[in-house]
Amino acid sequence: MNRDQLQKFVQYLITVHHTEVLPTAQKLADEILSQNSEINQVHGAPDPTAGASVDDDNCWHLDEEQVQEQVKLFLSQGGYHGSGKQLNLLFSKVREMLKMRDSNGARMLTLITEQFMGDPRLALWRQQGTTMTDKYRQLWDELGALWMCIVLNPHYKPEQKGFWLRQLRRWNGVDVCPLEDGNHGSELTNLTNALPHGPPDPLTRPHRTVFTRAIEACDLHWQDPHLQHIITEDHYANYCYHDNLNSSLFDARGWPLWHEHVPTACARVDALRSHGHPKEALQLAIAIVNTLRRQQQKQAEFFRTHKKELLPKGVTSVTNMEGWVGHPLDPIGTLFSTLMETGRGGEDAALLDFSGSGRRPEQRFLEDGESFASLAVETALIGLGQQRVMPEGLYAQEKLCRHEEQLLARLQEVHLDDALVKIFRRQAALLLDAGPYSGLGELLYRESVPMHTFAKYLFTSLLPHDAELAYKLALRAMRLPVLESTPPPGDLSRPHHIVSVASNRLPRWFTLSHIETQQCELASTMLTAAKGDARKLETVLESIQKNIHSSSHIFKLAQDAFKIATLMDSLPDITLLKVSLELGLQVMRMTLSTLNWRRREMVRWLVTCATEAGVFALDSIMQSWFTLFTPTEATSVVASTVMSNSTIVRLHLDCHQQENLANSARTLALQCAMKDPQNCALSALTLCEKDHVAFETAYQIVLEAASTGMNYTQLFTIARYMEHRGYPMRAYKLATLAMTHLNLSYNQDTHPAINDVLWACALSHSLGKNELASVIPLVVKSVKCATVLSDILRRCTLTTPGMVALHGRRTSGKLMPLDKAPLRQLLDATIGAYINTTHSRLTHISPRHYSEFIEFLSKARETFLMAHDGHVQFTQFIDNLKQIYKGKKKLMMLVRERFG
């Protein structure tokens, strides 16, 4: 602005805010007009937009009320409308403020925490015993991690730390404060097999809230001379700056090591990064990584030296009760991010000060041939390969899976050059040889975190460069000892007084389904890669059969192998096809005596697989059917498919081969019919139609089973089949056997067997008088329902018995008389049934059923009149009703109106 503009600006400012600035304006005017005033001794004037000096503490204005309202609003939305994302942005803002060393960062986090602690859902979830949502749980984790960063600020004063400690303890003491490894103290443990009563389990830890680690971190300090040495001095410029190279504080190069609880040490790195000290964070991170590498080397050497003693004794214990991957402080993720950010030349790298040295950062901090990316990758491999106990609680286990997948996703973004392949090879060899210290070592703790997901990544990464090492590592990782009924030799993982509770802890593997899926994925990856290599396929098959305990997952692997073996663009891979068939057979054996909703699909698939494998495979499964299938499955699915035209065409069989296969199928069908005639007899008859001897055998099996093992429905079905096939006399025989098992009471006039009874009587009538005479006594004995009997009676009087003979010729003859056997017996039984049914109905009849009852009597009269003296019998019957039931006046009036 020029002079006139400045004058106008000042005059307007005083006019608009005269009450607030007029005294100050008057004072400044007096000082400017005084020649000797302090203001005139300084050249120029301060710039109100320039901000504080670089060395000053930053403390910008914080609109506390707005922050509180925002957090409260986001929490009330319960994760909807992107509220979780907004809260994460607020957390990012806090980290940004900490990095800029703005003292309001801690104040802003305090305001956020107060709103989180006041969330009414906490008390509701506690009362209902339900867990909070996963996304909400992750927000609490970030809250705890941020407080850890704040209390670990190396430049905060003791009184500030004391104030935060009191604040954290206050939140920690609230009963709804979320726990570090779950929603509340009793999270799901009471729903599973609890540990037996007795001495306290050393693994049982006191409940820790999301603030516990920050409270404990208040006791940490930065005054340790060696720690100060690591983060302040440039010892990486000179390899051997320290005289005592054998000290545990330095490695062989003279570079410093930092021996501290790894998650705590990494929390220091995170704090340094968060508070704008990237160089110090990098130096400490490198010291920690070098310590991990040295420790790993020493552990491998120790196990190698004592391997002969340790393996036979099996004396070992898991070395890490608290794993690094999945840990609340995410130590491996912190180291990986610190090193990768520097390696990529990210924001942290831009802030590093390398003044005073002409060397590039890579030369200053790393050995020849190393890069920050390679150091980050090696750190991730060490962390992922660590043998550690599966944490307790659903949330802790889900977080472990999530952290592992996130870390592997970041590793997959790194391009594998020759230097990284060398690191992969070295790490793979170390992990295989590190015994109880590695999740891929020979000694595996029963409840160690499985390595399937990690091993799948290592396998695919190493396969193009060192296939033998890749397979060795992946096969070792297939183990899942927690599902073994007894600990395998060499597992032996806990002190003897703890081993006994292993089975009690099994239900606490809440992510077991996910783990088994990952195990299956690893196996599938190996099967795919091994295509064409018979030796490797055999080894992978043995590993699957030994280590996978889920029939569903083995079935999936069998299907995967089948798809790979029979790709459309190539000839079938016979070895892989055999692997697929072998896995399918194992599934059949596993699910034979257990319920599995996919069983029918599994059986059909196995027959398809065996068909693809050839006629010998089909013949083999039929020879040993009783170990693989139920009799029903063997006849209705296996034998039926084998004898179908599509199978014969698919296999390109000649006549001799077709007949051999058909004989095997018929033999199977007859064996099944003998074992389970109720469900297999009809299938056996159908399959044996083209072989007279086999068909006769099947028919005899049915006759033998008819008296004991089969019900009337099954026998009627087979009888109808026999009639359909042109065997009416056999159908008649089976129908009479079925009738002996049947019993229809007076009120079962809609019974499903009525149609079968009518069919049986029609069949007997068509065969002749003798057959009808034989079946009527059976009908009279089995059927007490009047309407059914009258229907049979009418049908028998319409045509002459035997009118349609066996060969279709019509025979001459007279209608059968109703006053002689066998119809007289049927007529008497029908009249008797009507009388009995009438009395039964009248016992509990209601007015709304009167009209229906009158119609029933009308039908009864029609049957009575078929008898020689039917009219007299019916009149007597009605008179008896009037006398016996004279109390039912309205009903009897209706009877008189209709029948006199």
C-alpha cells in the first residue's frame, strides 16, 4: 500500500473499532511523535502475518467448543455418514500439530478424549455385554497411540507429564473405559471352556485399558547416556568410533544397539517422528533393527549349537508371549514406515539435516549395498516370522490378522530386485533354522500364531529365484498343531503344568476359520505351482493330508487341483488329477459318518473326477464303495452315473470295457440292496434290468426284506415299477405284501396310501377272480375307512375280473355276484365300516357338521342297497340312530326329513 492507502486503512480501523483500539492508537501516536521513544529507535515495523520465530513455541488459537461439538456429532452418527473418516482426520490434525510442535496438539487430544469417554454407547454396551464395532474400536486404538506419543515427547517438562499422568489415570479409572484387548474384561471368555480352577495361570494378565501403556510410558525418560548417544551423535559416519566392540551396546561395526522391550523402543521412534525429529527417529530405528538382526543371528546360532539336545528332549518354551505384529503399539509397522519414508524421500527424509557432510544419506546410515527399503523389508520379515503366542480375545486376534495383512500389502508394493532377493533368501534360511524363536522353525509351540499368510507371500516371492527353498518354507508353514488331538513330538511348547490346559484354550481361537482358510490358500498356491512336477505334487499332497483337518477345505483343494489339471487349452495333467482324486477320496472318508450339507455335491464331484481319471479310477471307487459312500449314494449317484450313456461316451469304452464296468456297477447295486433294501432296492432293480440273473437276485432281496425291513410305501413303489416293467404277477405279489403292513382307520379318508390300495385292487381285479379273492381279505383287514371300501366295491362290480389278461386279450365272463365270496365279504365289511364310522362321528358332532353328516348317510344308503336285504338293513340302522341319539333333536329331525 502507498502512503494514502495506509492512512485510510488506519483511519477506518480506528473508526470501526474505536472503543477497543483508540487508547492503543493514542499511545502509539504519542510514541511515534516523540523523537527519543523506543519505537523510533527500531527501523521498520513488525509484520503481524509473519508468525512466531522458528525457535518459539507455537500456540495458535484453538476453538475448543467447535472441536468438542464436532467430535460429539461424529460419535453420535455411530460410524455412518463418514463419521469414522472425519474422526481419523481429527487424529491426523493432532499428529500434524505435534509435528509442528504446536502445544495445542495435546489440548486438542484432551478435548477429543473427553468426548470419547462421554459417549453414552460405552455404558450401554457394558450393560448389554456386547462388543463395540471394529471401526470404533480402531479409533480407540489410535487415541491410545496418540497419548503414547504425547507422553514420550523428549522435550516436555516434568510438570506437563505429571498433569497428563493424572488425566490419564482419571480416564483409566472409569469403569466403561475400553480395554486394550477387547471391549470389557469378560469378553467372551465365559462363553468358552474356561481354565480349570487352581493356581493362577502365569499367562493370565490383569486387564489393561487403552490408556495403560501411555500411563506406563510416563515412567520412561530420555536421559540414558547410550540412548542420547544414539539419537544425538553422528556415529554412522565412522564405523569403528567405539573402542569396546564386544560390548552389548555395539555391534561388530561399532554401530550402536538398543536393548529395550521392542514395542516400547519403537514407541520412542514413533514419538520422535510425531514431534518433528525425523533424523533422531531414523537413528534410533536403525539401532533397533540392528539389534533385532543381531538377536536373530544369535538365536539361530544357539539353536544350531544345542539342536541335538533340544530336539530329542523337546524342552522349549515360546520366547515371545507378546508378538510384535498385531501389538497395540505396532512396532514393526512403525519401523517399516520410518525406513520406507526415508527411502522414498518422503516428508521425513526432506526434514533430515545432513549439513556438514558431503555424503549421501544412504552412505551415512547404511552398509554398502543396503538401502532403507531393504532394511525395512528385512525388518518386516523378522517381525512376521517371529514365533509368538496367539493373543487372547476376539479383537486382539482380528487385529493380529489385520496388521499382518496390512504389512504384507505394503511389502507387495516393494519391487524385488537382486539385493532384496538376497535378503529374502537369507531371512528364509534363518527362519527355518531358528528353532523355537521362529514360527517356521523346527520346534513349534502348540498355540503359536500360524505362518500360512506370511509363508504364501514368501513362497510366491522366492519361487522364481529359489524353488527348493520356497517349497521347504511353505511346507514347514503348513503346520497347525492347535488342531492336533495330541501335541506332536517336538512341539512340547509349554512347561508341563501348563500343557494340560491347551485343549481348554482351543475354543478361544476366534479366528480359526480365517486361519484354516489361509492354510488352504497356501496349499492351493503350492498345488498350482507344482503342476507338472510329480515329486513336488506328492510332497504337497502328503502335507495337505497331514495338516488340514477341515473336509470343506480339502474339498476346495481337490476342486482347485481338478480345475488346474483339466484346463481347456492343454492335455490333462495326470499326476495332478490323481492328487485331486486322492483328496476327494479323503473327503469322502471324512464326511461318511458326519453330517455335511455339501455331501451330495461332494459325491457327484468325486464321480466326475474319477471319470476324468479313467475307467480304473471308477472301478476302484466301486470296489471300495463301503468306505466312501452310503448305500443310497452308491446306487443313486455312483452306479447310476457310471452306467449312463454320457459316461460311456466320455470314456470312449469298447463293448468289453462297457460290460466290465456295468458288471461292477450291478455288483455294487446288489451289495447296497442287501445292506439297505429300504432305500436301495428300487435303484438296484433299475440298474440290473439288462442282466436277467442280477435282476432276479435283486427281486429276491426285495422279497426277503418285505416281511421285516420295508414299509408299505416302499413296497407299493417297487410293485408299481414291476407292473411298469411288464411283470404284473410280481407286482401283485409285492402289493399283497405291502397290504399286510398297512392300517387305515375310519377317519383316514385322505391318506396318501389310498391310491396305492385302489391300484392294488385294480391290478388284482385285472388278473382274475382268484387274485381278487386273495387280495380282498387283506383289504378288509387293513382298511377300516368306509368311503375307501365302498369305492373299491363299486370298481369291482363294474367289470368282470380278468377282463384284461396278461397279453391284452379280452376275456369273456360274468360279473361277480355280491352275495357270494369274495365280494360278499367286502360288502359286509363296507356296511360295517359305515355303521362304525356313523357312531364314531355322532359321538363328537357339532351343528356345523350336520349337513355333511346327512350326505355321508346318503352314501351309506347307496352301499346298503347293494345288498340283497339292504333296504331293510338301512331302515333298521336309521331307526336305531333315532333311538340312541334322540337327544340330538335337530339332527334327528334332519335324518327323518331325508330318510323317513
